[in-house]
Amino acid sequence: MRCTNCGQEIEVGSRYCQSCGKKVPTAELLKKILLAWLVVTILCIVAIIVLANILSNRNRDFMEYAVRFEKQLTEKRSIIQSLEALKDSVAKVYPIIIDDIKIANTNSDGSMETDYGGVLYVDKVMFLKPKIYFMGLSSGIHTLQIRWYPPFESHFYSQMGDFNFSEGGGEIALDRFGGDEISWSPGYYRIEIWYNGVCLKTKSFKIVGAQKVELQAQHCASLI
């Protein structure tokens, strides 16, 4: 047996090393050291097993999450493709969806007399110019028919025009109408926008009496 401190041979039965004087471990101490080493080794093995199990469970959870995510992504892609196909089929009938129509009044030289959405006075009206606010489902040039209905009349004045629309939201001013073609009078008018025999949007608007008369009426009403 050799000394664990200096490496010299120790006589059998000696309790101390003759070379360095270090106490020689007894058999009981060696057993305790071996037992402690075994306990530590077992604990390490158990810790490794527990850690491996935790990592395995997390890896399994991650894989399940990845599978669910891929499934949801595939479903969303399928929904998007279906919506795109639906949009394409609708666009063949309705290339644009018109949200609103506003009317302006312009002079004979094209200058603005009444801005879009302003009050239209009969003594000021010359040429009415509509503007549409739309959502384009397809890009391209489309032919629209604009119908103007005077108050209390079933007939209408018609205009045709080609307009270049883009996909997505936008606005576009249409051709103006009026002048010598129509005699304006106070009342409710109606404008309709048609495409390929389908009415895309209709809106009523009012032309009020002469501006001076209207102001006088408002003044009198305020005095009552």
C-alpha cells in the first residue's frame, strides 16, 4: 500500500506513513468515502435522468406546438387563397365598390364654384361634377354610365365615360354635367353609377333655392 500524500510504501498495519507522517486511512474511513462517492454518483445519475426527461418533455411540447402552428398557418393560407379566388370572381362583376359620391359645382371654365359636399344653390349651379370614393377590386380601365334624375321625373340624363381604376382604395372625379343640357330647379336629384347593367351606387342630393333668398329665409326664421 502506498501513501496517498507522498507515494511511499507503507508497512502493513502502520497507522502513519514513515516518510511523511500522514495518517493512513482506516478501512472504515475508506468505506465511508466509497459510500459517499456512490451516493454522489447515484444523485448525479438521477439528476441527469430528470434533466433528460424535462428536456424530452419540452422538446415534445415544442414539436406539438410547431405542428399546431404549421396546421394553423396552412389553414390561414387556404382561407387567403379562397378569399383571393372570391375577390377575383366578384371583380368580374363589380370591379369597384363605391363607398360614397360627392357633388361639386363648377363654372363653365372648369373652376370650382362649390366644393365637393358643399351647399348647391340653384342660382349658382352650372356644371355638376361628381367624385366617387371607391375600393378597387381590380386594376384597369372600366366604362361607367352616370345617370342623373331630376326631381319628380322618371327619365334621366345619361353619360358614358372610361376611367382608369387602381386596386385598393382611392377616389376619382367623373365627367361634369350641366350647362345648356338641363334647366336646374330646386329639389332633390339622384345620381346613379352603373357598370355593365349593374347599379354600383346611388345617391340623392339637394339643390336649394337662390342663395340670397335662402339667407333671407334663415334670417327671418332666426327672428321668430
